[in-house]
Amino acid sequence: MLDDEKCLCGSGRLYSMCCKPFSGQGIENYKKEIDSKNYIKAYYVAVAMLSDYLEDVRKHTNRILKDNPVIGRFVLHKDVNALSELADRIFHCIPKGNTDNWGERFEFIKGLVDAEDWKNECEYYQLLYYELNNDKGKFSEQIEDIVKNTKVDVHTDQRMLELLRSVILPSGQLTELLKLDDILIEKTDSSLMKLKYKFDKAIQLALVSDNTSAKKIADEVMAELEKEDLYTEDEVYSQDVIAMMYEMYHNFDPDVKWLEKALHVREKMNIKKFTEAGKVKYYSDIAYTYWKMGNYEVAEQDFCTSLEYAKTAFAQIYLLDCLVEQKKIKNLKEYLESVEFEDMGADSIDFLIIVGNAAIQLNDNDSIELIKRYIKETNIEVPYYKFYLKELELELEKKSGKIMRLLNKLSPLRKYLILQPQLNGIGINVEKILEDLKK
């Protein structure tokens, strides 16, 4: 690439002022910076790796597709996979506050190859970028086309549908969510994933209080799950999906055996395969199941193990409840004042309910007043969550102690809805990227 040429990463800057200083560095350099937590340097190395590869794509791919379509299709498949891997590395370490517009950059990159697969891959990362930056308007046309007609000429691979589903999920648009689940059920070849998407439908119906329909679908899923061997080559992921469905089914049939089945599946996982992020989730999931069983002592131990690997809001929140239930917490207000509530995001709902319960049990009026202020500051759009926050506010006013019933109803559903089930740290996936970037 010439120094005075616009860089192929799509920044609009000259190559000499953009990716050239980092050109030629490979995956070893990238991993070294990641391991050293030099995420800004890792980001620029990753972008330069993309530019280096795009130079080869520009030179060869279109020509080969035109001159020898058979070989061209093979080369295109390799290029699309490489683009995905390179983009994942970039998205994994985008520095906080970075202003590079990857929606626009991928619009430029999209034009480098005249092939639908390439354009679809670029479109996927454009939409992922917009989702990460809360630019929901960019999704509206795509979602409308998909939910109206499964045959329209839009990019509808499984990753895209999952991404679109995650975007409209908080809006509470039940009809659109159910249609997307039906499309996912139709498109997937995996028996296990068909059951997972059916279970998603049951959850959505339960959220709008259509309990009869929800229970019917959930029962069908459990019947299939109990009679089939649904483990796949990706056994760890399969185990996580199955364990999550057993655990969630406990909300439809409150028999402790479903929680025991979930624990049994998780205990068979080979944690030696897990990255640090995978271990964080593994111990938090086991702890959460014990928490649902009311075994707060064991849950406390597993939450503490999870926190040894990384500090997560989820583990800290539920660890607090374990300590409250065991009467080990004394100064709740001090704990509350140490929490950066405005940064908790999706975990803020669980946090408010957990600390609300703690304040009621401890009869801590100062903390109750602080929690009530937090509730007023919480901007929740989904009617379901608004209802439970209002109920929490009333419980705080009455200090009646009924709040644990509310918590048991809400928290398992909310946990499932934030892109669960998913095993973080096992491979590169959308959920992992979303979680890392939102941190």
C-alpha cells in the first residue's frame, strides 16, 4: 500500500498516518499486548493486521472470482473466515471511548469484494458495532424485513438472527421475538438448538403472563431433552445449554430435581479447557444454582471462587444475598456507597432487588432511603421490569419481607435473557464480544 493512499481499514486517513506504523505485526504481537493488558496497542496491531490482509484481498479475490469461479469460491470462503477472525480481534479490544466508526469502515470494506458472502459478513459487523454503541435505529429496516418474510433477500444466518434478537429483546416486542425464534428453529440443523429456541419462546410467553402456553412449550422441550442424547462435538457448549434449560425449567415446575440435574451436567464439564473468563462463568453458574436451592453456604463458596478469577457484578450481587441470608452482613450502607451503581447496566435490576431484600431484613432505614433513590434514577423501558421495580418500591415502603418471592420470579428470567446460555471464554463468539466491550 502506498504512503499517500487511503488506508484499507476504512479510516479515511492516509496509510502512512494510519496503519503503516503497525504493519507487519502478527498474531504473536497481538497476543503479547493482550496478555500485558495493553489493549490500545493491541487494538492498533489488530487494525493493521486487517489492513495487511485487505491488501491481498484487493489484489487477488475479485480477479480470481472472475477468472476461475470454482477456485474463486474457495478463496472467498477463506477470505470471509479471515475477515471474521480479524474483526473479532478488533472488537475484542476496542478501547473505551474510541471514536472510530466501524459501521462506516465496514461500509468501505464491503465494497472491496463483489460477492454476497463478503458483503453479508461486513453487514454483520456493521450491525454488531451499532448494537454495541446503542444505535438501534440502524436495525429497524433489517428487523422489519426479517420478521415480515423469511424469504426476503436479507442476511439471515444464525449469528445475524441472534444479534437482531438481542437488539429487540429489551423492547418487549413479543410478536417479533416469537417470529425470530421460529426462523431460528427452522434454520438450525442442531436438535439441541431447536430446543433452545423453543425454550426461548416459552420464556417470552411467561414474561407476558401467558403461563399456559409457556408451560406447554417448556414441557415439550423437557420431554425431548429427557429422551435424547443431545451432546454435540462442541460438548462444553452443549452441556452449558442443557444445564441452563434444566435450571430455567425449575421456574415452570418448582421441583428441586431440575436444579440437581443442572448441577450434574455442569459437574461433568472439563474446566481444564476453560479460559479465565470461562471459569468465572462456570463457578458463578454453579453458585447461582445452589443459591436457588437455598444452599447459601455452598453458593457463597462458589461465588467467592468465581470472584478470585475476576470481579463481576453478578457474583458480587448474589454473594451479598448469600451473606444476608446467613446473617453475615452488618454494614449495608457502607457496601452500598462503595458500589458504582450508574455503571451496573443490566445488573442494576438484580442489584436493587438483592440490596432491597438486605435492607428490609436488616431493618436498615438509611439504606432503604438510598435504594429508593436508586430506583427513581433507574431508566427501565421494558414494562415487565418496570412492574417489578414498582413492586420493589412498595415493599421498601412497607418493609414487609415478601421481596424474596419477587426475586425468585425475576432474577432467573433476567439472567437467561442477557444472551444466556453461553459459555464465555470457549472460542470467539458474539456474546463474549458483547460482554467484554460492555465492561
